Amino acid sequence: MAAFLGTKKARKLPDVGARNGWYETLPAPAEALRIQGEVRHDWAVIGAGTCGLAVARRLAELHPDASIAVIEAGRVGHGTSGRNAGFMLSHHGVGRIDDLEIGRRSIRLFTLGHRYLRDIVEQHQIRCDWSDWGQIYVSATPQGAAHLDVVGKGLESLEVPIRRLGQDEMEAVIGSRFYDRGVRLAGSALVQPAAMMRGLGATLPPNVTLYEDSPVTELRAVAGFRLRCPEGEVAAGKLILANHVFAEEMGFARHRTVPIATFASLTRPLGEAEKAHLGAEKQFGLLPASPNGSTVRLTLDGRILMRNTMSYAREKRFDADFMVQVEGHHRHSLRQRWPGLGEVEFISTWGGVMSFTRNEGGIFGEIGDGLYAVMSPDAGPMTRGAAAGKLLAEQIAGIDSEELRIMQSIPKAALLPPDPILRFISERRIKKFEAAEAAER
């Protein structure tokens, strides 16, 4: 990409909705440090999600004399990285593996990110309910079973140890016969994602300053970079974009990703009598083999998370009537699995935006003079995002590794058609999944 010159103005400020059930279970955070007046730093990182905090942390470790600003539009843990289902995957089995070498390389990145996050959580004693429970891929119908076969065979081809579960074994784990089969594997973790993100933000090195509630409304390339926020401005010599799908609002990475929203509901903690409807495990994490299936968790504090329903999300905003429909879908899914828990209250229903690419590509490295970007698509989980952030900092510092070479070998996200064509294609595909595999939800 040629040197970035001129001015970029945000078309819309980042907004994924006021609700985030994970965040709402946490104590209120301390008052945010906002950008006020003019502040100067050697580096600025836009975005305090997984990628942004990882690149800032590692950059600070490698350049202890550099001052680094991390600029977050909202509060750490409330945005995209704190809205997911809380799986820190070391292996990811969704999708057909046609090229085993690509699969092996992906696992290297997942494992690196998992290890990096786990080491930070342990070192700083971040209270986020980190648990090495693993994951189970599940199916409930013949259509889902076909997807599950692909997952199982792909993992076996990569020599990842798995255990196949029948309906009786699934019932023993979760207390329901809804699923006919499962594929269980170890090595991954379950966390409270908003708590983990808040902890990652609170334990950054001393040469990193975290600014929150400071959306960047204008970006200018003047003697480095100047980032205008509502109450002030940041002057920085170099800039890293780690703001995921919101980079397009600043005019970067346009027509490279498909923004898809998924939605979750979280219950209040179950009482002891209600827990009798569940299986022997004190927690579990289920991932759907079907694209239309539900991600389901039982948390360590006794809550059930139900995550399903997809929507094309170019606007990145969800109206109230649609969210009522989503909550109804989650209520139906809860009743299907545990009829006796069908009326347990949801404390929150919320959405989060993921990005998918046409070629499983990404955006990584220097994209202009002193301008870098790290955007890992959600076809790769949070652990891959953490790995990408860490590796970008190491690339900047000139540190080579096999994992960095793997990251550099990932193709750039391919161009996509603009709206309304992309919207039509995406919505058509979503409706196809919903119609063909409705029983998986």
C-alpha cells in the first residue's frame, strides 16, 4: 500500500449495542482515562480488543523506552472481544481441511495465542474463570452429523486426539438427549471473556497508557499521525490499527470482510434444584458443527449461555424489535435442550460483530509509512488474534520465528463485492442454513 497521506474521518462511531451480559455481571469499572487536550506518544494503537492489547503489550516489552497509547472507543471488555462465548481455542475443527499443511499452520497460531494468553492470566492472577475444560463439537440431526464427520476427520488427519461421544455420553455431560453425537477434545480453555479482557487491560506494562471512552473521529497524517477524539487529540510517531471491522469506518480495509453478527443470551445463576436438570459436569462448552447450530455453555458460576442466530451486520447496530426476536430464539433453544429450565430468566441478550473473508485471509503488517494493521478474521478465534498481535510487535522489532513466517504467509483478505450485492449473497446464505438445519438451533 502506498504511504497514507491526508485525512480520514470516521463515518460512524463504533457501536455494537448497549448490552453485554458478560460485562454486566462484573463490578463497575474505575472511571475511564479519556483523551483530553493534546497528548503525545511514540506509538498509538487504535482498539483495545485481543489484537490491540496483545500488540501493545509485546511492543512495550520489546521497546521499554517507548511510550505507547492504546485508544479504545468504549470500555475494555465491553466490545467485540468481550462479547464472544469465551472459548480460548488451541485447536479449531470447523470447516473442511483440504490442505493438511494449512491446518497444521493454523494450529501453530492457535497454540501460540492460547499459551500467550494463559501465561498472562497466570502471571497477573487475572480473575476470569480460566478453566482448561476443552470443547465438544456437537450435532443433533443427520445434517449436523454430516458436518460433525468433517470436523472429526479433519482433526484426526491433523493428529489431534479426539474422543467420539454417543447420545448417552452427551446426556451424561449436559443432562439432555438433544444431541445425538459429539466430538470432544482437550487443550482449549473456557473463560469469562469480558473479565479476561478487563484484566488484560489492567495489567499492561508501565510504558503503555490505556485511554477509554475515546473514539477516534478523525485521523491525519501530519508529522507522524494525529488522532482526534471528542475531547482531545493524540500525536504519535507511528500507528497500529487493531480495531477489527470498525477500521472500515475510517476508510481502511474496505470491501475485505463480511460483517456477520451473532447473538447470545445469558441466564441468572441456576439454583441447586435447577442444576438437577443438568449432567454431571460442573461446566461445559459446546460448539456446533452446523453453521446454524448453537454455542452453549454452562459457566462455573452456574449460568447458561445460549448463542445462535446470524445477521448481516454492515450497520453494526441492532434494533429493539429484532433483539426481542433473538431472545425468543434463545428461549426456544433453551427449552429444546432442557424443558425444565425453559423459563429461567435471561439477564441480558446482546449481539457482537464478527468478520469473515472470502479466502480465509487477513490484514497484517505495514500498510503505509509508519502505519500498521492487524486484523484477524473470526474464522480464526481469539487465540489467533492474540498470536497475530504478538507477532506483529515482534515483526516490528525484527524478531523472526516460524510462527511469524506462518503469519506472513497468510494471504491478504481478498476483495469482496460492495453492498447491496454482498448483503444479498450473505443474507441468502444465512436463510439457506436456517431453513435446511433449523433443528440444530
